[in-house]
Amino acid sequence: MRAASASARPRRYTTLRFTYELIIDDWPLVEAAIRGALARGAHLAPALL
């Protein structure tokens, strides 16, 4: 796990990682992953306790 991802995890950020090749050669897969994360609400801030 990269340092940036590790430091984001406790703050409940979702990290999506894509290679250059995936973005260039398989954009539909990348787009589906992003849309899936949005559909799950991964972009929303967690409720504060």
C-alpha cells in the first residue's frame, strides 16, 4: 500500500488506482469502476459521530 493511500484510509477516503494503460486502453473498465464507487456512495463524507 502506498503512503498516500495508507494515510487516507484512517480518514475513510476511498482510493481508486488505475494504470496509464488501463486509462488509455480500457477506459470503459475505468469508467465503470468510478461509476460503481459513486453508486456505492464512496464520494460522500462519512457521518460524524
